[in-house]
Amino acid sequence: METLRRDLHASTAQCSSLLTRYSKLAAQASTSYSSSGLLKDDVGRRKEELEEELTGALDTFSAQIDRLANLHATSHPPPSASATHALERHRDVLAEYRRDFQRTQASLRDAEQRANLLGSVRQEISAFKTASGSSVTDSLLAERGRIDNSHRMVDETLEQAYATRAEFSAQRSNLSRIQQRMNGVASQVPGLNSVIGMINNRRQKNAMIWGVVLGLMAVILLWQVFG
């Protein structure tokens, strides 16, 4: 069982690292879409490789959690409260990692849709340029410039959001390790429950901040695209 616990900690670190790399790559892909309307070959290849690697790592993590749950169910005597809490914490982390993965994939799909929309606008401008006078063409070109500027601003905002998410992820991992160590000694040293409560409050505060940041980013994104 101890070996399985070590494997779970290793899987946690691996998934966290892969998610951070995937978020950074998503920012590059968004920039590639906005600049040319296409995904660069090297970025596309790395994106597919990372998605495959992440899927495998999350599946492995899930299988390890299931194995530990089965061991707890059949162990005699039953597992301690701290061991049960650790198992639930692994399940929560896995669910959070899957949500992060899905959110980043969704942002990539949004970037692709914006690129397709921008490509359609450019084609319409090109067709109108052929049929219209130079003054109208200049006006359309100016409008296209404003659209490009709007997309650049959205990309910069997304990059800041990804960087913030990576910082929160690193902080969350550190707090998780601290909490696991504290749970191990909480039953022996009175007074640590209040410290653990403070740590949990800090994690909830970080989650609220992250939710507010994501909400603001979504509002800015929608305003830039449809405003």
C-alpha cells in the first residue's frame, strides 16, 4: 500500500506539470490562430502529444485511486481517518485536474472558432474590396485592423489568465502537501485543527479569486468579440 501511495503522489505531480505545459501551449496556439488563422505545425503536433499524454496520465491516476479504494474496502483493520481523508483528497484533485484539462481544451476550440470567424471576415472584405471604391476599401481595412487589435488584446488577456492559473496550481499543490503532513500529526498534537482550518480557508479564498479572474476574463473575451 505504501508503494501505491508513492505512485499516487508521483501521478499528482506529473498531472500538475502536464497541465501547466498544456496551458502555456494553449496560449501559443491562441496567438498562432489570431496571427494567421492557422495552427503552426509544431504547435499542433505538440498539442496532440500533450493531450494524449495528459489523457493517459489522468487515466493512470484514476486507476491508482481505484486500487487504493479497493484496498481500503478489504483491509483489516479498517483504514484510519487520515488515510480515508487522503483517498478523498486524491479524488478531489483528480476531478479538479479533469476540469482544468477540459477548460483548456474549450479555450483552444474558442480560439479556433475566432480564427475561422476572422478568416470569413477577411474573405468578405477582400470580395468587397474588388467590387467597391478605394474609400470603402480603406474603411474596411481600418475595421479589419480594429478587429485584429481586439483579438490581440483578447490573446494577451488569456495569456495572463493562464499564467495566473499556473501560479494558483503551484500554490494549490504546495498547500495540499502541507495539509497532508498536518493531517498526519493532527490527532497527536492538539491545536493543529485550527491551523488546518486556516489552510482550508486560504484554499477556498484562492478558489474564489480564481473564479472571479475567470469570470472577468470571460466577460472581457465576450466584450472584445461581440462588443
